[in-house]
Amino acid sequence: MLSFLVGALCLIQGSLGGGLPNPVVGAYFPNWAQYRPSPATFTPQQMSPIMSTLNVVWYGFAYFCPNSSMVQPYWVTQLSLCQGKQPFEVVSIEPKDPQFYQQLVAYKSQNADLKVILSIGGWNFPSNFFSGMVSDKTSRTTFINSAMQFMSQYGFDGIDLDWEFPKSPARTDQVKITCYQFDQTQDAGGQASDGVNFVQLVKEMRAAFGDDKIITVASQADMAKAADEDIKGLFDYIDMFNLMSYDYTVSDIADSPVTCPNEPLNPPVESTVPQKDSVSTTINGYLAAGIPAEKMSVGIAYYGHMWYVPGLSSQADWCKFGHTATKQGKCCGPFASTMGTECGKYSGLCGTYMYSEIETAGFETCFNNATQSNIGYMVTPQDGYTAAGVWLSYQDTDTVKAIVDFAKNKKLGGAFAFDISMDSMSGSQFTYKLTKEMAQLVGGN
């Protein structure tokens, strides 16, 4: 059973609303990681060694059905997930989701503090669907009633809203099925009233849920987008903002030629780096906007982003941000035109290695004091997979310590991993170095 230290290690005193533990030591469980090749295959069974340390698990992701006026994505037209469902009813995505729900909820018998929360949305879920749902009272009511039924049926303790993001522009998402098969999700984007309507949704959710069920929001790190989300209006009705304080810069887009930190605690100092946001910028921005510290949980990315910068040899050359990268062109399908390097063997994501992959690849590494984050560089290939010249920005235990110490000093409500399946491994066993570090410093043991 999870127990907590008190005094200096606690972020705040007492307990948070809606039954959230204090402090939160949480993680997102990814339902897509079941398809990774062995030994990186990840299901709820692999979480057994860490379930006495975590006290919140967010299950990602569920969706809700669009109405007939919205562009119908492949999971409606091809997978028929909405067959027999009304528009705006919650649906599971993967065939094993109900089984996995049961397995995660069953860990409560081992850990009485554990809360399991269903996360709805995610990056590949069209923002336009949220925008349409929140804009109408009847649609909101359908969603809320369906979410309540879902919680009751499967034993969830609450709902997490992962809307990426209110007032967003139209976009086309490439959804990788295999390296040779991609589906497209068309997203018509949001509308000017999204923030106000989002607040109305969570207000109605709180009235329907009462105080016994948890409501969290996966919230934007960029302060302009956070304002579009109307964080000041939301916080009265929710239990926690899960700050997506990572991906400040990514490499798997065409317009990202400069090597930048994925999750800097502090802004990079190099004049050649255009991105100056950071974890501290986000947290201080939320505090300045009037968001109570206990309503925030800081997110920690268990992966790094990579660019191709061949020809560097000395640490003085590669141990800094702001290099102009070369397009490697080895990612799958449409991502080959981006600045990301070849997909991780197990992650399958362009320009991304999981922490477990980073550990085994054999990068030369350094700790960047200005940003309190890590840099890696492949001087000479070590693993027979990663090419020489691959440059990496990532988080390790030192970064976790720096981020969580900052959060503790700011008296935040906790920290969470995105995502738990990317933590350290030894052979075929997950060893959870990052999660254990996070828990030790936030207040769990």
C-alpha cells in the first residue's frame, strides 16, 4: 500500500478535492503500447512492480463519437467503433480495452490509495469533435451521462479531458498503422467560443459527478493556448491540471531545423534557439494567472527528441542546443520529409526514442546545466541501429530530480509520467528508474 512522507517532502498539506491523493504520483497508461515488439510490449501486467509507488493512473485513451455533420475518421468508417452509439457517447478504442480496464482497477486491491481515471481525447482525436460537443447543452449532457455510465461500468474514479486544443486551427493528422500504412484524421479545428463552452462542460460535469468523482484536464504548456483553454474559468470545477510540460519543440515536423530541448526546466541560453519556453515558464505562468499551485501536476516526458547533425566530434561541439540539423529522411511514410531521425525500434515514432531505448543505444551524454536537461550524441554507432550523427534531447533521473524539486518548491499538487511504458528496462523487465525518482522526490516511497 502506498504511504507518504510528511513534512519537507510533502508538496501541500491535506488532501486534494475529488479524492485525488496528495501529492499525486501519477502516470498515463498507453493502450497502444500493447502492439510494440517484444521486449517492449506493454500491458497492465508490466505495471505490477510499480503499482505500490503510483497513486494515480490515467488510462489513455478513449474517444467519443462524432455527429453526422463532422468529418468521419477511419475509426468510425473502418473500425465501426460508433456502431450502436449516439453522437458524443464515449467509446473504447482497442479490443482489449475492457480487459485492461479491469486489470488496472484490480490493482486497487493491492494499493488502497490508487485512483484510476479514464482519459478521453489525445493528440489524434480531432479538436473539432470537442468543439462541437461543448457548444451544445444536449451534446454536453449526452457526453456527461455516457462518461458517468462508463465510470460505473468499469470502476473508474474520474474522467480526464485531453482536448488538444481549444480554438486550434484546422489540421490533418497522419496516424501510423505500420511503416507502410497510414490513416489520416481530418480536424476542422475549433471556434472562438471553445474556452467559454469548455468551462460550461466542466461546470455541468461537476454538478453531475458530485464531489466523489475526479475531473482532470490535460492542459497546455504554452500560455497563449492555456488562455484559449480558459484555465481561469476551469479551475473552480476541476481537481487538477495535468500540465503537458514537454514537447516544447519536436523534430517530427518539416519546420523544425534547430536542435532544441524537449523538456527544459529553464529556457535555453543559446541565441540560436528560437524556443524559450520551459517547465518553469509554464508553472510560473499558471501561478501568475491565478491558478492555485495545488491544482497543478507537472508532466514528465519519458522520451527524447532527435535530429540528425553529422560531423560533430568533441563534447564541446555537441553538448549544446541550437545546431542546424540535416534532414535524414529515414522516417516512415509522410514523416520522411520531417526533421526527425529514424523511428525508435520499439517506439515506432519518428524522431523519438523512449528512455529505455536511449539507455541501450550507447549515446555519449552530458547534462546541460542551463536547462537542467540532457543531451546525447551518437559519435560512433553502438547498437547496430542508431546512426552516427544523431543528436538527442532527453530527460533522465537528474532531469526528473530538477523538475520535481522545482515543483515541490512551488508547492504543486504532484507529478505524472507521460508515459509509463517508456521507462527504463533491464532485459525484458521494466525497472522504472524515472518513476521511482519522481516518487521519491515528490513524496511517495
